[in-house]
Amino acid sequence: MTSPFLGEFLGTMTLIVLGDGVVAGALLKHSKGENAGWIAITAGWAFAVLAGVFVANAAGSADAHINPAVTVAGAVSSGDYSKLATYIPAQMLGAFVGAVIVWLHYLPHWGATQDPGLKLACFCTGPAIRDAKANWLSEIIATFFLILTISALVTTTLGSTSAIPRAVAPYMVGMLVWGIGLSLGGTTGYAINPARDLGPRVAHAVLPIAGKGTSDWGYALIPVAAPLVGAVLAGLFVRTLGI
């Protein structure tokens, strides 16, 4: 029953349920977590990555990318593009379904929340200051360091030195995402994952969310394309270094 497609689908779905879920818990009115703040949100996303990796592995994806940027970077650095056609559709679909589950989970809170911007933020990212060039740069930089550090981690974990037990790697990736959120996430909300942003944004557009506004499609290209640019640059850099 398990397969790489199922693993990436369920892993990404889990990522979004817990990741978008912590945002909804912190932003929506009358949630017990309302006003929990940025530390709670970044921590929640870190735990979401950890859970998503474990679910992806258990369901059949040994790679547990749960992020098209990671898949693209791996293809560029290795020269093997065979996984793109399987992983990326699974990740996009999983992100969409995960966002639907978050909507269902917080169903009474959408109507209680007046600000449509807060509702959108539960699904996808947006810039703190809307400046296209700066927003592109932020997502490229954050994704570049995500890929570079994961590549270094995987080399250390699975390489001949065996300095870090393999089972520890998901925890360290979660810590990495937490660090990126804390250090680099204040500008754009650190999408660093095209599926994480696009799948839930589509869900926001099609779901009958009470009092929702627009899905901000004018910004939507940046959190999808900029992480891919960062991933390609990081993949080339990693390939050059031989990591």
C-alpha cells in the first residue's frame, strides 16, 4: 500500500495540517491559542516539519522531501530529475488537502474572525512590507540556506563519518526550519516551500470560508517561484562543492 507518491502526499498533508493549524490557532478569534505570537507559530511549523517527515517515511517516501524546492534542489545537485513528476504533484495535492482539513477543524472560528487578512494568513504567506524585489530576495535567501544546510546535514548523517545517527536527522531539519523562521521569516513569512503556499492558497480560493477576502493572487508567484530559484542556486552550489 505504501509508495513514494503516498508518502509525499501524506507527509505534506501532515505538514500543512500542523503548520497552518498553528497559524489558525494563533490568529483566529476565540481560539484558545489566540495571540500566541511568532514564537509559537515558528515552533509549530518546526514540529509540523518533523511530523511530516516521519509520516512521509512511514507511508513510503524514503526521501520525505515534502517540499518541491527540496525535490528540485536534489534533482539539480544530483542530475537525476526522475522524482519530480511523482513528488511535486503529491506535495501540491497533499498541501491542498491539509488546508481543507484546517478549515474544517476551525470551522466556527472563521465567521467569528472579522479580518479577512487574518483568515488568508492561516492558509498562505504574505509580505510584511510589499516590495517585490525585496520579497523575491528574502524567499531566495531563506530557501538557499534551507537547502544548503539540509545538504550538509544529510552528508554528515548518511556519509562515511556517521557522525550523526540517521534517526536524528528529522529533528535537526525541524530545528533548521525553526531557525529560519526566527531569523529570516519576518519579511515574507518564509514560505520556502511552493506547495506549502500554493496548495493552501488554492484551498482558500475555492472553500466557502465565512467572510473571506481575496486570495492575493497578485503576490502568489513570489512564494512559489522564488523558493524554486533559491533551490536551483543552492543545488548548483552544493553540486559545485561536492557536498
